[in-house]
Amino acid sequence: MQQVDLFNPSDPTQSRIELDRIVGVDEVGRGPLIGEVVAAAVILPKNCQLELKDSKKLSHLKRVELAERIKEQALEYAIMGVSPEQIDQLNILQATLLAMKKAVEKLTQPFEEVWVDGNRCPDFNCPCQAIVKGDGLVLSISAASILAKVYRDQQMELLHQQYPLYGFDQHKGYPTKAHLAAIEKYGLIEGYRKSFRPISQFYG
């Protein structure tokens, strides 16, 4: 699917809004058993020439490289997380929406609309469009997906340095066989989401 700078999913014939008037938002970390769910919000310049795509389709090294270039070229960006404790209190969907809202509210640059990857908008005090597979269609959302992914991966790398036996540098907290085996062998550490199965089973 070819990426475009901007489009209006409800009516492509309408006038396009300039790239620098749009906030692109995406999240990462809904599926892992441990750590924050993270969202990024990005405003790119309207003449942005970065070749971006969905972060999941990029290698680790390419994501890291592009994250630095995005930070250099963006008019503004914000990366915010919601803690495992808040995830347990709210549920993962509401925690994800909260992370997105916090990222957008941290921006100070003027904008006209927020475009969010997925099928649901947080409760913003501004126009918002939810765009399914937007991380592969809209430059700003692609940029947000890359920043959020690199940020959370760095959190998992730090966790790996503290607890190397768990393999966080490989599975990034997702419930792989290796991760579940490490939990069975070494037990739980701080930061696991107690409301997630099978973590909840360890807490009775």
C-alpha cells in the first residue's frame, strides 16, 4: 500500500490539510506482559522528505536511525507512557487512549487536527480522525509509530541490563515461550501487569 503525506479518508476529494497542521499519533506496547504502554505524537514540517513506513516493517537499526532523523526534523514531538499500575487500574484500551492523550497534550506547537492510528480516537478537545493502518498511510503517524517503538524497546533494553536472565532484549516483554519459561523459572519482577494472563494467575 503506497503511503501518502496526508489524505482525508472520508472524502479524498476535499482539500488536504498541510502536514504541519496535523498531529500523527500511534502507540506501542498493548500486548506485552510488562512495562508501559507508550504513545508518541508528532508534527512534521510540510516539506518533510523522510521515507517512513510502519515501524513493524523496519529493522531495529533502521528504526533507531529514523527516530533520530524524525527528532531532528519534526516541528515538535512528545512521547508518553502509562505505567503497569495504571494499566491494571484502567484496562489496556483505556490506558492506551490515555497515553495518546498525554502525548498530544504535551505539545505546544499549534495544530488543526489529530490523526490516530487505529479505529478509535481518545477524548481530545480538537478534531480527530482514527485511520485504520494509518501507520502505513500517513507520514506523521508513521513517525509516531517509530518514535514510540524505539522508546519502548529502549526501556526493555534497560530492563534486560537489570534482569538478563529474562531475555527482555529479545522478546521485549511479549508472551513468548522463552519469556513464559523465564517467569516459571525465576519468578516475577516489578513491572509486570497483574491484570494480564498468565501474570494474574501468579497472583491468585
